[in-house]
Amino acid sequence: MAEYLLGIDIGTSACKTAVFDKAGTVIASAVSSYNIYYPQNGHVEQKPEEWLEAVYSSVKTIFASGKAEPRDIISVGIDGQSWSAVCIDKSGRILFDNPIWMDVRSAEICKNTPFAKDIFELCGNPFTANYTTPKIIWFKQNYPDVFKQIYKVLQSNSYIIYKLTGTLSQDLSQCYGWHFWDMRSSAPNQAMAQSLGIDLSLLPDVYKSHEIVGGISREASVLSGLTEGTPVVAGGVDSACGTLGAGVIDDGETQEAGGQSGGMSICCDCYKTHEKLILCNHAVPGKYLLQGGTVGGGASLKWLRENFFAGLSFSEMDKLAQKIGPGSDGVIFLPYMSGERSPIWDPGAKGVFYGLDFSKNRAHFIRAVMEGVAYSLVHNLKTAEESGVYIRKLYATGGSANSSLWTQIKSDAANTPAAVPLSDNSTNLGAAILGGVAVGLYKDFKEAVTSTVKIKNTYEPSAQNHKIYAENYNVYRELYERLKPITDSIK
């Protein structure tokens, strides 16, 4: 019998499921998508029941492939998107469709909170509408009768764990969504909870990400094909698991996520915050992640391709961009195609191409987009450095890491060495590693990462290129600051 690890990722658009062996090799994988609903302005929802259906579907697809059998799976790790608010009653019935991390219905609540500074001091995170806390307050204000029926509030991964095992849980890495959570002591603060009007009983028991919370129930075994009793760990937020799966477990190591959106997670040995960034517990015990999230990552290049380069592959666009030198001959792109998250937190920010003249051609646009996304990464890294965080190395993941040019641009712009892990499944791998550590397949996280994370490419920054990018970065920042008053005045 083989010893395989199952990692399940509850993403924004789909459930991605993968089976790994001890060496981190993907044995089988499957994807099952679900919908995002926009019932009204500012409301962005998903149905947790559809997450569950996708989990069952993807797991059954894997077993149907014949590449792995239920008896081979020795543990299950589940990660999920952040800042959910899955409200259930005592019978487990879902009371509201889940507002996901993109939901901003509670923006006015956040604006009118008089003790935002106290909140930041306690939990190291801004009181903004994307988090779990203001969503719960919104439910309380708008649906008081239904709100009284809430027994527990679950996160995306903990809802799936509940349906698979019957255990109500909350993993430590997802606790940053609650603004009564003291990030220094890793415990809830009763006084802050009272100030926010939230009963602490709504929070399930909290577990470390690699703690076993239960086993696959008989019902879940029938619906998924997994063997009854298979250990399931508490799991973690997707960004923490993706960071772990990229091999980032030591101070100063940084995961750079280059998917549809962009982001970075810096591993820190101690508590360090910045009011313009995000702080969460790493899935690795005793570590923190100082994070930044940007809207215009790979989505910016995808937009460019779909609207102006139809028929060209990303590889062909890459080759065109290579014909243009660093700095794109002065063309600069602001990747704020749907506003921007950290560190400017400006939902009204707009995308901009600057520096055009008749000498520019379509290759300039491609390279400028790549460089603009790199500047947004640098902006987050420089913001983190203001808190005394030292970035030693980038671990590039996501679709953009498949481009050697784009990864080199990021390395040059950040003036930091970069490495690209072999696996494209870092988030699933991170979730699977949690289970592997839990059942003793690995003695610790260091052994787990050494065993599973292989590096396929490394990059060293060019001092000459960095000088060019540093000059363009300054223009990039000034463009936003000068255009902001105009953008704010035009609705």
C-alpha cells in the first residue's frame, strides 16, 4: 500500500485537489469549479454547499483515475480562501450565503468604528470590510432575528472539515480575520469582543494548522470515497499553505504569488506589523507572515492578451517583450485595473499606461505590464521593510513564475535573488504537508520542506537593471500620487 497525502484547496473560483507522495510528487489532481454571486453592489458571495460538492466531485475524480486508491491516503489537509463568515445554527444549517474576501458590504461599519487604532494595536490588521469581523457585525445589524440563531462562524476550510469529520474547528492561521484576536498571545481578547458586540462563543475551538481534528465520517466516506477514519488536520488559510508549499519557513524568506492577482508573504520569526499590510500566523508554529495583496497580477497580462493580442500565446507575448530593454523605454504601467489592495488600499485607483509616443510598439505594452506588476510587488516589499523586515529571497509561484523574463524582472526590480519551485501546486502541497507532519510521515516542517520542495530555476538580480527599475519605480509611485486627486474627483 502506498502512503499518499491529500491536499484540498478551497479557492475563490474552484476547488483544487491533489494527491502527493512523500517526495512531493503529484500522483493525481482534479479541479471542480463553482460560482461567485453578485446579488447587489458591494456584495460578493459563494454558497458553501457548492464548495462541498466540488470537494466530493474532485476527490471522486481522483479515485476514478485509478492513480490513487482511498486506502493510500494517510491524511487530509485542507486550506481555504480567507475571511469567510459561514454562519451555522446548532443543527449545522447555513443561515446566510457566505460573503467572501471580495465582499465590501460592511464598508460603512468600518468607516464609523471609533477605536480602529486599538484594533490594529491588538491584532496587527486594519479594520476593513474584507475581514470576517465587520461581516458578522453587518449580519447582526441587518438580520438581528436570524443572527440570534448563529451557533458558530466557520472559515472556508473549517466548514469543509466540519462536513467531513463533524468537528467544529478554527485553525490558527485563519484567526486574523477576527479583530478581537490578540496576535501576540494567540488568544481572543474578551474586552475587544465586547466592544465589537461579538460573543466569543461564535468562535469554534482553535487548533494549530497541523493538529488532527478528527477523522473522515461514515457519511463523508460514502459521499467522497475517502476511507472512514482517515485523519484530517485543521488546515490553514490559502496564503499560508501556499507559502509553506513554496518552501518558505525561515525568517526573511518570501513567497511571491503570481496568479490572477498578486501578493507576497514574508516569513517572520517575531511579531512585526505595518498598518498598510496584513498579518497572520504562518501554518508553521511560531512563525508569522507579513503579507501584501495586489489586484493586478497575471490578470493584467490576461486582460492585455484578450483585448489586444488575441491569437498569441503567453509564450509568444513573452518573446515579444524580450525585444524591449529593461524600463520599457520609459513606458510605465499602473496595474490598478480593479482598484488596489495593499499598500495603497484604494478601490478607486485606475490602470494607466504612461510614456507613449510614436516610437512605441505592442511589445512595449507587454513588457510594461510585467514591469508594472513587479513595481507593485516592490511597493509591498518596501512597505514591509519600514517595519524592520528583511527580505532575503523570493520564492516565485503561480502562472507568472513560468515566465523566466517576468521572474527575472521581479528579481531585478526587488534587487533580491529569486527561486521557482518545481511544483505548480504549492498551495495544495502546503495543505498536504500539514497532514504529513501530523501523522509522522515527516519528523518536522524542515524535513517536510526539504523532502518535497524542489527548485527548478534560480535568478540573481542585475545591478544595472535594478538601477533602471529603481528610477522607473519612483516615477511609478509619483504617477499614482499625482493622479489620485483627479481619479478621486471623477466618479
